[in-house]
Amino acid sequence: MKVITIRGLDDSLVKALKERAKQEGISTNLTLLHIIKERLGLKKKPRNVIHNDLDHLAETWNDSDLYEFVKRIKDFAKTDEDQ
């Protein structure tokens, strides 16, 4: 593994780097390695996929819909010992 010295880091950059390391709970060196890998495209950022294709169904059930649903899934709660 190689060692590289980085010169010319101003106080605000060092402070930001140390703050990021503290937030992530890792060393300053490891934080810098992560940043370099991300910027060079060697480490992809994890994608957070948010699905919202069922949002139109949210809060549309009434009490009778709930009752009907519970009635229809009642058999799924049975085990072999219950039969």
C-alpha cells in the first residue's frame, strides 16, 4: 500500500474532514479515502430507492374494508396444531 502526503490543506478543510469523520464514526484517514474513491468513481454511493407506487391506496380503507380483510385472512393465522 502506498503513502501519499497531501500539502496545502487549510484549516476549514481539515475541520470539515474531521467533522465528517466524527459523524461517520471512522478515522479521518478512512473518511478521506472514502471521499477520494467516491469522487474518482471507484466507490458508488448506495442508492436509496423510495417506492411510492401504492401511495394512492394510503388511508382509503374504512372499518368495513378492514373487517372484510381480517375475515378473509383469518385462515392464514391457523397452524397445523389448530386444525
